[in-house]
Amino acid sequence: MILINLLPHREEKRRQRKRAFFVGLGASAVAGVLAVGVWYTVLQQMTAAQVSRNEFLQAEIQRLETQIKDIANLRAEIDALKARQKAVEDLQTDRNTPVYLLNELVKQTPEGVYLTSIRQNGLVVSVSGIAQTNERVSELLRNTLYNSPWLERPELVEIKASNVGTAGRDQRRLFEFSMRVSIKRAEAPAAAAAAASAAPAKAVAAKSS
């Protein structure tokens, strides 16, 4: 028996394909919306986490800036205290400088040299005097240069011959001179103590090497 389909099968297939197309399109749209929603949620979480990290970093930066300011203030106070300490040590040292200066001049001045004036300006001392010979002045310069722990850089400013005494046999030929010499500033007590304590260690190291 032969069956003949008289229904419009082509239109039915077309409707089925169209229905399947719209179903797939709807499913794709739903999947796309879900994907966008998930990605938006992830982005929101990442943004919130980054904002939290930024806030934490900002708080830490502010805390560090406060600590840096405190450290800067402490360093300024330390520098001020060191400056005051150095000023006090310099005053203590300079207080004894005239005594050391006079003692050194007496010690280093050879026979035949007489000092007539001593003027100090800071660490520079101007000395004037009378010597029997030029060699005596040279000896004074050598003594202050090589033999004095308190004096350094002697410089002869002027020397000239002059006759002293009344005319006749009592008149003598002497040499008037003027010179400059610098005072060595003494080490501060703390520096001197540190140098003294470091000296034995250096000696032991030298022996062991």
C-alpha cells in the first residue's frame, strides 16, 4: 500500500529550523548575559581588593612619612646637641690655649732671642721680638716647625737690623723680627680617648699580621 503525505512538509521543516534558531539564539543570549554577569562580579571583587590594597598602602605610606619626619627631627636634635657639645669642648680647649701657647714659646725660643709682643687672632699668633743674629731667628722658626706639638706653620714676616744702645762702644747691632705661627687645636676628650683605645688594637693587629 502506498502512503502519500499531502501535508506541507517543507513549511513544517522551515518552522522547526526557525524555532531551533530562536531557541539557540535565546540560549546564547542567556549564556552571554551569565558570562557578562560573572565577569562583572569578578571585576568588582578585583577592584574592591585593589582598592583595599591601595588604602592599606596609603596608610602605611602615611605612617612611614610620620616616622621619617620623627627621624629627621631626631637627627636635627642630635646634630644640634653635637654642635653644642663641640662648642663646649672648643671652649674648654681654647680656655687652656694661652697657657700652652706661652709655655711653648718659652720652650721653643732659643737663647739670644727676646720676644717683645705676642698677639693672638683665633688660631694665628703674631710674634715680634729682637734677636742677636739671623741664625737665632732661623732656629726659632725651626723649633716651632719641628719640635712643638702645639705650634705649626711658622712664617717669617719681617726681619731688619737695628742698632741698640748709645753711640760708641755700648751700641750693639741686633735684629728686629716679626713672625706668624698657627696653633694646633687640641683633640676633643672623646676623640682623644677613642684614639688612645684604638692604638693598642692597631698594635696587636700589626703584630699578628
